[in-house]
Amino acid sequence: GDSVTQMEGPVTLSEEAFLTINCTYTATGYPSLFWYVQYPGEGLQLLLKATKADDKGSNKGFEATYRKETTSFHLEKGSVQVSDSAVYFCALSANQAGTALIFGKGTTLSVSS
Amino acid sequence: EPEVTQTPSHQVTQMGQEVILRCVPISNHLYFYWYRQILGQKVEFLVSFYNNEISEKSEIFDDQFSVERPDGSNFTLKIRSTKLEDSAMYFCASTKDANTEAFFGQGTRLTVV
């Protein structure tokens, strides 16, 4: 079945460091890909998405490119801030009506000043 | 900004008891979902609901679970005869259409003792 694998955390960085969180997927067909973020004490929020190959999703300085050839959707940010500390989830949706999201395990990011 | 609300935020229940987790999806959304996250594990899909019936469910969603939309606003998850392993964070989500952004509630932390 469809699945998402993302790098294990926690990831600990200093402010202004470069961030990469790896995500790869297995899916039949052409899924949509998502990154969700969960700040402490809050629910999941959509960070960015891409719906087809070579699309780049971006938001709040974060970027991820849908790479069909490597089945990847790695999350990057050039300069992290303390406020980026959160849990990041990679997810896919199989693009059928009402189909649920399939999530990775989540990666905890901790940024120190 | 419209949001998905869940109550209660934390529920403690005795093993074998029934619990009802409540969600108010965004008012013009048509698809509703329940997910759960056992501590330290990935977010798992339980069930999706559309047009007053279940549209998809996972293997986790067995006869112990049921969902209901008792009125025009609430969406509930009932867990009968709770077990210790039902302890998890339960998230409700809604989408306006198939494959549009899923909005998540803040979650209900269920602890079965």
C-alpha cells in the first residue's frame, strides 16, 4: 500500500542554519504531497503542498519539490528561526474523492538561539 | 479564520468504558475525517465521512468504533469498551472538497487507565 517515510528526529539546529528534512513516498498513481506542521499544543497545519511532478510548494520560507523520479518531497529552509521549532509531517493523498492522508512519523525540529 | 474545534481537549476514562469525542468541522466543508496518533508513532487514518455515510475506513476502525453526524454541525467518534491501547491523540479534520486542504482540530488526548 501507499506509504511515507521521513527522516527520524529530533533535528537540532542553531538559528539561521539550513534545514533539510527528507521525505520519500511509495504510491500507485500520482499522489498529491503535503507537509504539515504541528506547533506545541496545537493541531496540524498545512505548511505547503504539491499536486504534480516538478511542482514546488512554498510557504513561510519553506520549500519542497515533488520529484517523481526519486519519489521524494524533501522539506528545506535556508535560515531557520526559533519559532520554527515544531513537529513536521510529510503526507500524501491518493487524489481520489475523500481519500485520507497518509502520514510519515513526523520529525521534531528544535531551533536554539 | 474558520477552524475545526474538538472537545474535550483531554479525556481520561476507565478501561471498558465508552467515550465520545466531539468535533465541529468548518461549516461549509463536506468531508470529515478522524485520525489518531499514538504517542511516538505516526498519525494514522481511521475513517472518512461524506454525505452522511462512511466513505472510507482503515483496518483500525473496527466494530469498536463508530462515527455520527447527529446534527448539522457536530461530528462524533464513539469508542466502545475502551482498551489501554486506545490511548492516543485523536484528530478531527475536514475538507471543503476532495483533495483540498485538510483543516485539523487541536486534538483530544484520550488516556485509558
